[in-house]
Amino acid sequence: MPHRWLARAFSIFWMFVGVVFVQAAIGEREGVSKRYVSRVIRLGLLAPKIVEMTAEGAQAPDLTAQSLPTGEKKIAYSWRAQQKACDLAAPA
């Protein structure tokens, strides 16, 4: 559960330092929208096992590197919840 409160703490912290402006600046520099930057940043919260499986192409058919940033698949903050949603065993 510490992962969940840490993610929330980061969210609150970044709101106060102007994450919207940071995302807009990154998007402008990279030639993408602020919305896309926001979605890609959330991928940093993915459980390592899910990242590994996606990179190897061994994930569930509806869980792809293309579908994750679009928001088609909701990403939980908890790695355990992510793994359960993807039918993976909980980490030891």
C-alpha cells in the first residue's frame, strides 16, 4: 500500500509546482500534446513485471504498449492491483 500513498503524494506535490506547465513544455519540446505527455508519465507507475511482459510481447492481448498510453486500459496505482488485473501472481 505504500506505493499508493506515494503516488498520491507525488500527484499533489506536482500540482503545486505546476505540472500542467511542465507537461505543456515537454509536449511542446517533443512535438506532442500535453495530454499525451500526461498519459505517458503514468506509464512510469507500471509494475516492473507488466513492463517486462509488454516488452517481450507476453502480456494479455488487450494490454499493449499502444493501448496503455491511450487510456483504454485503466492503470491502478498499486502494483499488486495491476498484476491482479492482468492475472499475474502477486510479487513475493
